Amino acid sequence: MEETEESNNKSKKCNSKPRSVKGCANNNNNPHNNSNNNRYIAFGFRSNQNQYQTYPALLPLPPTIPLQVAVAPPFPQNHNFTSRTLLQNQPFLATPSDSQVQNFTASKVLQRQNDVSKQKDLLRVKATTSPESFVVARRPDSGGVEGKVISLLANHFLVKFDPSQKIFHYDVEISPHPSKEVARLIKQKLVEEHSVVLSGALPVYDGGRTIYSPIEFQNNKIECYISLPIPSSGNKSMVKLQKEGQQIKIFRVNIKLISKFDGKELSSYLNKEGDGWSPLPQEYLHALDVMLRESPTEKCITAGRSFYSSYMGGEKDIGGGAVALRGFFQSLRPTQQGLALNVDFSVTAFHESIGVIPYLEKRLDFLRDISQRKTKGLIDEEKKEVEKALKNIRVFVCHRETVQRYRICSLTEEVTENLCFQDRDGKILRIVNYFKDHYNYDIQYRNLPCLQISRSKPCYLPMELCMICEGQKFLGKLSDDQTARILKMGCQRPRERKAIIDGVVTGSVGPTSGNHARDFKLQISREMTQLYGRILQPPKLKLGDRGLVRDLIPSRHDRQWNLLDSHVFEGTRVERWALMSFGGTSDQKSNIPKFINQLCQRCEQLGIFLNKNTVLNPQFEPMHLLNNVKHLETKLKKLHRASFNNLQLVICVMERKHKGYADLKRIAETNIGVVTQCCLYPNLGKHSSQFLANLALKINAKVGGCTVALYNSFPSQIPRLFKHDGPAIFMGADVTHPHPLDDSSPSVAAVVGSVNWPAANKYVSRMRSQTHRQEIIQDLSTMLGEILDDFYEELLKLPERIIFFRDGVSETQFLKVLKEELQAIRVACSRFPGYKPPITFVVVQKRHHTRLFPCELDPSSTRNQFFNENIAPGTVVDSVITHPREFDFYLCSHWGVKGTSRPIHYHVLWDENQFTSDELQKLVYNLCYTFVRCTKPISLVPPAYYAHLAAYRGRLYLERSDSATLTRSSNISRPAPPKTTPLPKLTENIKKLMFYC
């Protein structure tokens, strides 16, 4: 009937009569873990007396050699990227020199249709014969100097360590393999019962196979047995205690010394001593990180690198079966000041710990009143939604005393009323009769399916007898209301957020709450890092003024500007357009003519021509038309024919948000070739001039115009690198992945590139689907080649410099992404004879946890801002908290209206253009003023932002396959991932437009 999540897979059995187990230790939040020591039984201890004298050291690696230009192919097949300690210590292979690449491709340049993959394969073969070093770009100077200097605080806490302190790394193997919660109980029991053998040490544990200790254990190899009271699941390794009426599970623990190391290499690296190109010593850093996480892990709910606890304000109901918990993030980082602990406030959603039936009532609208209609059944679509909501959630049962936990795999095909199973004697029993006979319980919801809790065999649980375990992160897609409530909880002004972070660092559940820091000889500062930043000056902007050019310098504190007395820099003419209405009340529909008139007037004020006459009268359609793809396409084609197949724009006014939005965009952009602009009826009713202006700016950008340009173009600002007659291209790339619960849909990659110079404010895009959750852009060289073709078509020149901004890359993926994608960029360039432009590759990181606060010790700040205000736009930091050697900086280019501003982290991985700190910071900041959708600087450099929007648009094109994905995932056994679904191709006219804005 039931199957425990922690039981051994090979010995799992479906018990026909579950036993009642009392007083058992719980692997999840058991309050008796510390009080049941008298119930544990140790079955013996054994040690191996082999000495460590002959333990082999790691083989030394050849030193890396810094090169000016080196491009690397993929790692050897056997290279292990999951190695924690050797990730950056492996020698890298490089491609042939540039001349070799050129010789290889020169004879084939005129044949653009040749298979690029063959070129890649040949390059890989040749690369293996030419190994060279591969290093990330180093900081070119001591940092920038432009801008007003200000005092700031950062949520980095200095960590001092003793370089001579040795750390001993032990591998721990526990058999049978336990869950992480049980593994930590075993580790605690090990320390309590075998302190002598552990030399009195208090080791720290990562929850898997690694233990770190500041003291060497008595023996290099240790074998012992730990017993824990855990409920029966049919496992043969159980020993029954007749007196207690419970079962004891025996775990064999093997501990083996792997290595011992000190912090001298890490200290040298942080102090910039020795070889300037040596990689970061990861092993000692990882050991200290595990140590700092030990105490919070024991006291909090862990989710990734964050910890959540009721001590920080309790949980808050956000609706839909979810609750929000406050917590904190922490990470140990190497910085210019030394090691620093980055601590930040965090909020996330968890499943509410209630019964499955009440949970479904809250989660799904069609089950809102199911407790009043117990005979209700589910149609196929409803069943799919229920299974999607419950899949992979852990539950426990309430019809008997047990602490077993079960993971929901799927729902049964049959409803509970018709469901039967075979007991151990081969007898067929009905579920409803079984629970009546064994537990005297009448199942109420007989027309609902049961929960299937095993992938390999039938194991059923009635929904009404299951409770959702607490502490499970909510992985489903949050609704708009839930998202708003989460954001409100996490939206603290700077002073409030700083106070919360300070409280975490000194609090009872934070990283300094345990005794491990003392044993490992760590000193953690309780004060935030004080540092200096700079405020860059805003650029002079170029706007239109009735055919003339007007300049403007944003002088407001938030750096916004308005267009009340100005035009957009380049306005377009929309001669042929139409309007479609979906749903809406009679009053709302009657306002459409007024809306058209107001929009045309606002466009005229902004220097944009929007014809007051549509090609057809406004088309009023019911909302459900968005559910019918064929009829929707027919209606759009009718509009297109009315303009002689030359329709420029369709404005779509909707009653509310609808999933058919995805089909609308796909049909318009891939089947018909027309730009669409959607808006909602509630926004039309506000008669807001700002709403109309925002709508006009988006329309103008989508049909080929631009809002603003830099008055002093980049050749004027950075003449050392840029020339008026030597164009450069700014490119952005991003990969968007499917929802966490989706285990089959493809990822979508997008690349954008500027195609005008020197304005560099119009971008074309390319999108591709690729392997599920693949971060490397698989078809990058082809997409880049097409964008270079577009660039050449516009300017009759190829770009002399490539500046490539890559979004969505974590630090652990830096080298892999750089190696493969830099190679792809070079392959794309090699299609042109003699073309080898210098490349700068910059990773853009949004999802980091560094926050900057105004420093109250700065007397000059009192005149210009309150301490509770955010840092000013243009604030840049490239010292103290940045990387000790590599080229990175934090830039806050926007004004934070709500909450605490998050600066963007720019990390230069490759720089053949040899930017100085000031040059690159000015370039990025000035680009942030050229975004087409608004009249203020944005937080993220536009090429990366546009790539994100384009990748999201590609994701919309695939949303039609959601139902197929749901059907696949309902099987008990997981099928092989399906082949990647290709994206539909854009029409030729849409390709050249910024339709994704």
C-alpha cells in the first residue's frame, strides 16, 4: 500500500497491512531527536590502523602561461566539471592559432551554405594537437577614477582565517544510503558516541560525502555502526525492539581520509602573491564555506544557498496553498579585501502544511468547494491540473502513527471507488474495503483518484488521508497575486534591509551562531564593509524636435527625462494598421474610438505618425477566440488581406490576461508577418497620458523607430577604441529554461546585435530552441553569422570590434561558457575572409546578493539624500568587494523606486579590445540610457535586456506544447526526453524589427 521515501530501493515492498510505529525518530523536524538517545543502540565500532604516512599527494599540475589571445575548444571527454576542488586547476586545451583558423576557412568563405558543424569538428580535431593555456581576463588597472567619490556600505562581512590552520578532508560513506535529514542525524550521533576516535573534534558535514575537521582523527580509516529508530519499510536491515514496539535501523559508516591542506595558497592568492595567473584555490574555500553553513543548516530550512526560519517573522499565507517564509542568503566570496561573507535578506514561497484536499481547494479554482461536494469527480483536463499541482510533493499519512514520508509520483488511472490491489497472499482487495477493515475509516472522496507514490509499482494513498510535509519550497508558477505578496514581503527600504542583515549576522540562527568558527580559527566581522564608490555623470542625449535635433542632460535625481516638449529621436510612420478587441463590456468597447483618437494625438506629439483611419473598422471578438488557434489565424489573415498583405501593426485590446497571448504572437510574427501591440481594457479606462506615451514608444520601436540616441556617440567618448568609420557591434545573449517542474521542454537561446553605427540603438535578433536545460548556446555560431550578415547589409561593413554581453551564467559555468561560446564567435567570424575582430566577452549577473547602502558616516550625503534612500544612478564600485584579480565591477545604473536597489555585476571574461576600467564602465552606463521602451536609464545593459526579451518571446512560441508535456509526465516510469521542438521561423520582414520589445 505505502512506500517510504527513505527506504532502500532494492528492498522496497508494498505492505498490505502497515504497522503502527510509535516514538520513532523523524528525519524531518522531529522534536525528539535529542531526547531519544537512550533508545539508540550502538552495534559496535571498528577502526583501521593503517597510517597516513604513505597517502599520495595530488599530482602537481603544469603552470599556466598567460597569452594575449587564446581560444579553447571543449574539454576532453573525461574531464569532470563537478569536481569541487579541481575545477579551475585543470590544464585547458586551446584551438589552433588565428592563422590556422584563417587558412582553414579562407577557401570556403564564399560558400556560406557550407555546413558550419563540419568546420567545428575539424577545429576540435586540430585543437587537440595545439594545447595552450586559457585564462580569464585580469583587471587592466587599479580601478576607475571618473565620477564623484562617495562612501558606501556593502553587505559583505570580512572573514579572517589562519593560513597555517590545517583542515582534514574525510570521505564518508553511509550504507544504506539515507536522506540528507537522516544523514545529519547520523553525523550528530557519530560525534556524540565516538568523540574519542574523532579526537574530540567537532567536524562539519556537507550533507553528502564530505566531512571537514580542524583536527585529525585518530585513524585514517574508520568503520562504525550507528543505529537510529526509523519506521519499517520492509527493509531487512531492521532489528525489532520488542519492548519499545519500534524498529531500529542500522547504518554502516565508513570514513576515510582524503587529503589535508592549509590556507597558505588561498592567502597568497588573495594577497596577489606569486604567480599572477594561478587559479583560485577552491578546496580550502569550500571547506570554510561548509563550516559557515553548518550551524544555519542545523537550525533552519535549507533551500539552495538560503536558509529560512520562523525566527525571522514567521510564515505568511500568500494564497493558493502557499506560504511565504523570511530567511537569509549567505556565501563566502574571495574579494580584494580578503575573504568576505555575503549575507542578504531573502523571501521565498513554500507549500502550506495542510491536508491534500484543503490544499487542492486553495490551489485550484475548479476544486474550490470540493469539501461540500464529496461525490465530485475529475474530467481529464482537471485531473492533469491536479497531477501537475501535486507531483513531487512529499506527504505523510494521518490514519496511523508514523513518521514516514512519501513523494507523490502521479495519480491513479482509476478513482478510489474502483481501485484494487493485491496483498501479499495474492488476494485482490478494494481500497475502500481495506481502509474500513484495517482502520475503521470510511473513505469520503471516492470519485477522486488516489496518490501514486512509487514509479515502479502500484502503491496507493487516498488523498484525504495525506498531509503535506512542511518545509517544501513551492516550485510551481506563482500567480500574479502570490508574486505581489512575495515582493511586498521582500521589499524593504535600504535602512530596514540593512538592519535585518545586521540582525542575521549577530543572531541565533545566523552564520556566527555556532562554535565551529572558533575551532577552525575564523574571525567573522559583525560590521558591513565600508568602501568608496563613484557616481558617473549622465550622458548628453539626442532627441527630436519637429525635424530638428535637441540635446538634453538628465538632471533629476532619478535621471529620468520627459518628452513633453520633444519628439522621439526617430519617429516612424504607421500608415496601415488595425485594432482587434477581445472581450470587454459594452461601455469598454464604446471607448475604443476615443482611445484611437487619443493614441493618434499622443503619437503626433511624440513625432510618430499613426494614421487615424484603420484599414478596417475595429474588430470586436469574444474572449474565447483566443482559445481557438485556427479561428484566430483566420481573423488576423483577414486584416492582413484588407491592407493588401502589407499590414504594419495590429493593436489588440484584451479584457484580461489570457494564455492565448502566446498563440497571438506566434501567428502574427511567424505566419503572417505583422507586429502586434497588446494592452488591457482596465488601462484604457484610466485615460493616462503616461500610459499612452509608453504605448506609443513601444509601437515606434517595434516598427523601426528609436526613442533616443547619445548626443556624443561612442567614437567621441572613447576615441581610443571607436572610430566613426570603424563600426562596432554590441551583442547580447541569453538562455531561458523551462519551469522547474517541467522535465522535458526545450530551453530557448536568443542573441541580439546592434546594426546601426554610431548610434548603436537598433538591434536584430535570432532565437533557437535547444536541449532541455542546456546553458551553452548550441547554435551560437549560426545565429551570430546571420546577425553579422544583417550588420553588413545595413552598413556595408563588418564590425571592427565585437562587445558581447552574456546573461544568465553562474560563476561555476564561467570557464565552460567562455571556452565554447568564444570559439563559436570565432567560427562565425571565420566565414568572412581575413576577418578576425577583437572580442570582449562580458558576463552580466542580475541574480546576485550584493547590496550597496549609503554610508551614514559620509557628511556630504546628508545634504543630498536621506539614509533610507537608494544609491544614485551611475554608482559604480570596482574595489574592495570585487574579485581580487579579475576584471569585474558593480554598476547601479537605475533609480530604485521601491525596495533596495540591486546593482548589476559585470564580469569581463575575455578582453581583446583592452578596455580600461573607466572606458568599459562609461560604455555600459551610457548604453543604459538608450533603451527604447522608456525615458530613464535601465538597470541592465540593453543588449542583455533585449536578449532576455527575445528569449522569452521564443518561449511563448513553444507554449502550445504544454498539454503534451503534461501527458508525458503523468507516466509512472519517466520516459526519455523528447527531441527538441524547433521554433517556428520568423517572417523576413519581422526579422529586421525589434518586435520583441
